Amino acid sequence: MMNKQMKLLPLLAALCLLLSACGGDSAKAFDPENAARAVLDSGCFSVELDELDASLLYDFQGYGVDDGAVTASKAYSASGFTEQVAVLVCKDEDAAGQVKAFLEQYLSDMKDSYKDYAPAEVPKLDAAILEQRGASVLLVVPNDAAKAQSAVDGLG
């Protein structure tokens, strides 16, 4: 019996190493400065975006996001338009999941608001890119979805 267990030990160790390597690059968090700059420089926006404090742009508390969930951020938006980019770094992956869920609801609410107010903005919301990597979340609401996706894909 002991001999069979000893033979399984190297196999289990190899399996553990393989599984730990699986999350590697996909869990690497977005860098707020670099990711936002790459998207801004992609040419995916039709208007100039201004840098804003993410807590002013998004009503985290109103959507039930815990205080302190976001530990760093970079956010850009244009008044009167839906176009925006935000990179939000969270305290952990669970908080990032909570922020991503909030942003999904935020996008839905924006569609409802803009459908009567400025219907030309709704396709931009439909083309939004929302991605979580590790403890970070990236949101892009572009004018040109292909350019935005190319920039996000280039972030590795």
C-alpha cells in the first residue's frame, strides 16, 4: 500500500505544478496607467476624454460595492457621451468580481438612460468591453469597437 502511495506522490506534485501554472498570465492584473493609456492612444474614441476620479464617475456605494474595494484606478470620460475607459484595481479578486458585476449593471442602466436621451450613444454601450484580470477590472465604452478590442488584446 505504501509503495503505491509513494508512486503517486510525484504524479500529484506534477499535477499541482501544472494547475498552479494555469492561472498565470490570465490572472495578471491590468496596470491602470498603461492599460488606460493604450486604450486612449488606440483611436477608439470620437471625442476627447477627461481624466476623472473613478469614485466621481461611478456610484460604487449606490450599487452596493464595499468601501475600500477599489484601491487604485484610472478613469477617463466625456461629459454628455457614453465613451469612457476605466481601469480599477481592487483589494482582491472577489472585490474585482463585485466591481465587474456592478459595472455590468451600470452599463445596463446607462442603456436605459440613453435610449431616449441620446439614442446614438446606445450602440457604444452595446460594444462595451468589460474584462476582469486578477484583482482588476477594465471597462471601455468605445466609438470604434475594433480599435478598442485590438488595444485590449495588446495588453497581453
